[in-house]
Amino acid sequence: MNSEKLMNRRNFLKLGAKAGGGALALSVIPIKLIAGEEVGEDEALAQAMGYVVDASAVDTTKFPKRAGEEGAKQFCNNCALYAGDADSETAPCSIFQNRPVRGAGWCNAWVAKT
């Protein structure tokens, strides 16, 4: 028989050591799951997009898209990128990697739902 394919005690112990070392390395690495965390206004992407949790707080000199009568109708909950119902308090937004945003919020990526 071919000794490379044979599972003997030596190969079994080598495999166990590799698997154990890999598991140990993975347990040392801190893993932070942010998929469920709501987007904060202080995050870099949120600031770049002009995201605010309250659309009435938008600086319209900086983001004129939100100014005027048409702009006043723009909210996250009526944006095409908002993956929730219009009456949802929060829902995932594709701009922020499907992390939740406030329905009453706004950002410069707003696009009318069709």
C-alpha cells in the first residue's frame, strides 16, 4: 500500500496538530459582527454621504439635494435603497452594506422608489 494515503498514527497526529493550531489561531483573532449594528452619524462613510438619523437636521448648504419642497419629501424610508417598509423605524440600506438606518433619516444617495 502507498504510505502517503495510509492514515497511520503519525499522519493522524500531524493532522490533529494542524487543526488544533488553526482553531487556536482563529480563537485569538477578535471577530466583531457589525452587520446588525445601526449606522452611526459619526462613521466615515455616513459623514461622506451626509447621513443623519433625523432628516430635518440636514445641512442644505452642504447637501442642496435635500433643500426645497421636493427635498423635504426625501427620507430613508421612501428611498429605493431602503430595504424595509415605509413605516419601519429602521431597515437595512444597501449603501451601508445592508446595515440598519433610521427611516426618518436621510443621506445624499437618496433615490426615489419607483
